[in-house]
Amino acid sequence: MIRLYDYILSSDCYKVRLLLGMLQVEFETVKVNFHPRAEHRQPDFLALNPLGSLPVLTDGDLVLRGALPIVSYLAQTHDPARRWYPADAAAAARVLMWLDFAERELAPISEARFLNLIGRDDDLSPLVAAGEAALEILEDHLAEGEIAGRQWVAADHATIADLVLFPASAMAPEGGIGLETKPAIWRWLDRVKRLPNFIVMPGVLPLLG
Amino acid sequence: MRIGAVNLWSWYPVVASSDLQAGAVMPAMLHGERLVVWRSREGRIGVWNDRCPHRSMSLSLGATTGETLVCPYHGWEFGSDGNCRRIPAHPALTPSRAARARVYPAIEAANYIWACLGEPASAQPEYGLFAGLVPEPIRSMHVRADAETVALVLLSHPLVAHPLATKAERPPAELADCQLNGDILAVTHAGERGHILCRARLGLPSIVVCQPDPASGSLPYAALVQPTGEDTAAIHLALLGNGTPAARLALNSALVRLRHRMGDLAESAWLLKVRNAAAGWAQPSPMT
Amino acid sequence: MMKTTDQIALNDWYVVAALSNLAAGQTHQTRLLGQNISLKAGADGRPTCVEIDAGQPARVVEHVVVRYDFVWVCLGQPSRDIVDIPEIGAPGRRFIQRGRIGVATSAQRVIENFFDLSHFSFVHTGTLGGMDVTEVPPYSVNVRENGELWATECRFFQPKASAAIAGGVEIAYNYRVPRPLMAIIYKTSPSHSTENDIIGLFVQPRDETDCVVHSFGLMWDAVSSDAALLHFFHEVFAQDRSVLIHQLPKKLPLMPRREIPTHSDALSIAYRRWLDKSGLQFGVDRETAKAA
């Protein structure tokens, strides 16, 4: 049985929960006391993942840490049609390009969001500026896609790139970045929410009606 | 301000019709006012103040069911007139008339949705410069520059975009002429592919219309400027007439390049020339 | 940011940290009522606090007390004692330190959301409320002799009322608002047939439109792990947070015409009137209602 070490408010864990839901995969959840007890920094957890980070996924003897390796593994083993993570080299590279963008360029947004969440007093303006710059690039990409008739980030259907970009984009306001100036992102967020088996996380408002 | 005048009686574009499908709800800003723009399942548009009268939640995070807009906080349902129709906490209750969202005049015309922040002075938006051509929306882009600067930049630095070009085109080599005729500011540029004529009507919300030489193969386009805040604006880019996806992509790329250069272009000699030409025109008072 | 001049706000006690999260020798920087402060846990466990101006320690804060595993501070002269919560320390219930969560809005907006029932079906769909039953039955509100605001006989049908529960059940709530920025819920416990579970919120107002929420639980649930209880609380609170940050204006309007209440807002109406009478300025908007 696949086991996910999880924290409900972690956007990285959410990326995995989203895909697990889309793929309709059965799994066990181990709830980690991330805040305030910092269980992920205790020896027991460090034995599993020396980086002390979430998510961690185990499947038999396989132990994976990090949202990207986990979603890539799940997409390759539980999606025979290979739509979520295409097998074709160019298509896979396009997906990877946006996974990388989500990991690096959107990190300031997740960081700002998390610092706000745990009530830290730091000056977040450099993170906010970096996040704005990243979302401007995503906005341009999605807008250009709409002109060319594309609804999704890396292919003409949803892939793990869309799922991995979703949390930081959807929760940008919690990181101090408004979405009123990003209409293409706004429309794409709605499309992601309408994917079959979509689930929210706290901080993502569900579709009403 | 002579260009991109913000007032309470004009119509301002807020979104392209095709970007607001039935059932869609989105936020917008106009002159610092937070708005919710939505379209019911039957296609009816609404532009309201983005504030639920109950506890001031942003309605733009809500949803439409049928012909009502539902607030995501307590589920209050509002009809197209802004009146609250149902309060889920008290399903049998007829909500008070005071529980009303602020509704702004809104109109759908020329493939855009327009809103007025007060009483509209005219039944239709003023877009005579389109000269009978129908704008085909390409993209709406937000910029960190005020509406007047944006309009001046668009007039003084037209987008050069040939659909068959394989790389970025060079901008026009010369601002050949700048004329104020009545309230129409006309700027002629001379470039590699011939002339480009850019025009805007002063005193009204900015619509900059650019017509390249037909022989050049480039298509005429319009940029409608929405003043979102004191220092911010949205540019609604549209082809005037039909065009291929390649043409639309080319214009969009040119606009993105313009945005990157916005800071420099706002200080350019050409922009100053256009601004000076506009300076001779006095905005009439709304009463005349 | 400047320290407020609102004496009513200054002369009250506020939680600024959970003691168990303040390691010995460690310094914790935060802000209260616009004033930067620094807390330090002494070797003997007793915390000290100084006001920080322009990055430099400026004044020692005289009133620092540890109570209920929280560090309380008063930047003025305390006009009354720290609130009394007799259930904390009493045997039977399990005390859960629920961690601090920042919210970019006024403390008063947070408190009002905390005691509101009519949002359960929409913001906490599937847990504290469901789309099938949205009606809020009438309840009673009164200000007690000791000045505390209470709502009693509140009820709501909840599909999943806590981490311990699997099915739907009607939950009874009493709300206690002993101070402007503090609220305590007494709710039916799924783990005890007669006694309540208790959830408390102590809101630390950093600025007028920004706060940190400190929270504890007193639960009869002896079965669920700490992590399970925390995940449930964090899920519920983060859902509230996602609407709280989109309520504009952030300060709580006290004039009745700006925001239209309905019957289920009886406690909110009473809370705003109670705040109005207290004279509190910080975090509230006392201007005449603008034209809508």
C-alpha cells in the first residue's frame, strides 16, 4: 500500500494528494505534526528522510522524498495512457520545464505564504517581488496559449505540470500577491478546479454549485 | 490628464466578451474601485462592487448558479439586480432590501464588456475610431504604468508585428508627423514597412487605433486602455478585422516586448513630442 | 509602524507566545499593537520582554506573565486580570497547544469569524457544516454581570465535527467572549457524554490589520494523536483564513449601516455594540458609514 507522509497545510503535499486523487490511487496517510511540534525534524522522521522535509512517499521498499519525484513516479506507474506525464521526449521535457519553474520560480510564493501562515514577522517584500515576476511569466505563457487555442500549460491536455503549478498560483494572495492583474491565470485556475476528481486544500476555495 | 481621462460618466472596457464565458466570475479594478465582473448561465453580464453587503467578503471569489451570484462566505445569493434573494442560514426569510450589492452600469458591445462608475453620459461606449471595423480581442494585459503613460507609449511607439516575421522587428525609424485635429491626436510613423498611423481621441477613455500601410502586410489593431488604479492599467489588445492566429500571436509578442521597454519608452523623445501635441487641447467640462 | 495610542487597547493583556515553543535562551521577535517587542525565555523558564525601537532595545516591559502555557504581556497598565479559564489545569481533558497562525486582517475580524455559525456549510463543507443543512436555529446572547459576552443554545448539524468523529451529528455550542480579542468555544464532545470540549483563541494584534492567532484545545479525545487533532484544527482554521484575507475593509466596521446582519448574526451584532461601548479604537472602524 502506498503511504504518504503528509501535512494538511503543505502545498507540496497537496501536489501529491491532488495527483493521487486524479489517478484514483488508494493510499495510507501518515499525519505528521509539522506545526507546532516540528515532528519532521525529529530523529524518527530523519531516519526516513534526512532532509526533514515533506512530502515523503513509500511504496513497498521505495522511499521517495519531494513532490516532483513523487508525482513523476505516480504518473508513470498509475497512468497507462501516459497523459499526466507523456512518454514522448519533447512532450516530457515541456512538462519537466514547467515542473522546474514551479519548484524554483514559484518557491518565493510558497515561502511567503508559509511565513505568513506561521505568523513570522519577516520582511517579505523580496519574496513578493520575485513571486510577482514569476507569475507575470506564467500569465504571459497562459495568455499566449489561449491565443493559440491551448488551455493547459505544457500540452493540449492537463498534465502534472498544471497540478504542480496550481497550489502556489491559487494561493498567491496568501503570499501577498493579488490575482486581479492575472486574468489568464484566473481562468486556468478555474479549469484546473473543474478537472474530474479535483480536491481542494485549506486555502483553496472550492467550486460552488 | 488629457489622455486616458478617468471620469464617472464614460464607459471603460473591463474584459473581452470571449474571456467571460457563461458562469464565469472574475475580479477587475477600475480607477481603484474593486469590481466583480460575472456572466450568468444565461449570458447576462454584471459588474458590481466587489463587496458582499453582509460582511464585506469579495464576491469575485464566489460563483454563479443559474442567474444568481453566490457569496462564498455565507452563501448569500444575489439576483441580477444586486438584491439578495436567499440567505441559507434562514431559508424561509425574505432578505431585507438593504442587503444589496452595489451594481454598476454595464454593457456588452464591440466584443468587450464595459462598465461605468456612475451615470453613463451615452448609451454606447465611444469607439468611433474603429471606423466600422469590429475589434477581435487578442489579449488583456496588466501593466505597472498609469493609463495616460500607456496611451502615450502606444501612440508614440506602435507595435510592429508581421505575422510572417521570424524574429522581432525593428521599431519605426521616424516619428514623421504629429497632429491634433479637434480632439483627435494623429501620429504618423515611418518605418521599414511603410507608414503606420496611430490615433486616439482625447478626453475619452483611451482607445489607440493603429493602421499600418496596407501594403506592409501588417494588420490594423486597437489597444483599449483600462485605468485600473492611479499607477496601473490594463491594455486590451484587439485586431481590427479578422486575422490569423499567427497575426494575433505576433501582435501579442510585440505588446509583451513593449511592456518590457515601458520604463524607457515613457521617457523617450517621441513620447514627449506626442504629449506636447496633446497639450494644446483643453478637456471640456462634463456639463457642456 | 508605531505603537498605538489607544489606551484601552494598551491596558489589556495579550498572548504573544506559547511558552512551550520558547526554548531557554532563545529570543522571539514579534509585534504587539504596532510596537516591536522581543521576548526571551530565561534559564529559569521565566520570560522577559523589551520594546524595540529602530532595532534597539528601548524599554523593559514590566507586565509579563506566564499563564496556561502562554506568555502574556501588557504594554500599558493592566486594567484587569488575565482572563480566568478554570477548565485549563482541571483533570480529564487533554490540553493541546495548537500553534500560532498569522492572518492579514484585524483581530476583530478573526474573532467574529470564530463565533459565526452560518459560514460552516460554505467554508467548512464536509466537516463543520454541509450543504444539506444550512439553517442556523435561534440562539441566546447576553452580556453577563462580569462584562463578558456570551452566546448560548447555539446548535448546528455537522457532518464531521472533530477528528474523533466519523458520522454527522448535531453539535451544541456555547460561545464566551471574555475580552475583545479572545473567544472560547464550549462544544459537545464526541468523546464524552456530558462534558464539553473547549477551544480557545487568543488573538495577538500585531497591527490594526494584521494579527497572530494563538490557540489551544481542551479535548476529551484520548484516542486521536496530537497530529490528527492538529491537522483537523489547521484545516478548519486555514479555511477560515482563506476568506478572512478577502474581507475588505480589514478593520471591523462598528457603524451598523455598512454591513447588513441577519438573525444568525445576533452574536456579531452584540459583539460590535460591545466593542463600541468599550471605546476601543484599535482594529475597528468608527467612521460614519460611507454611501454603499
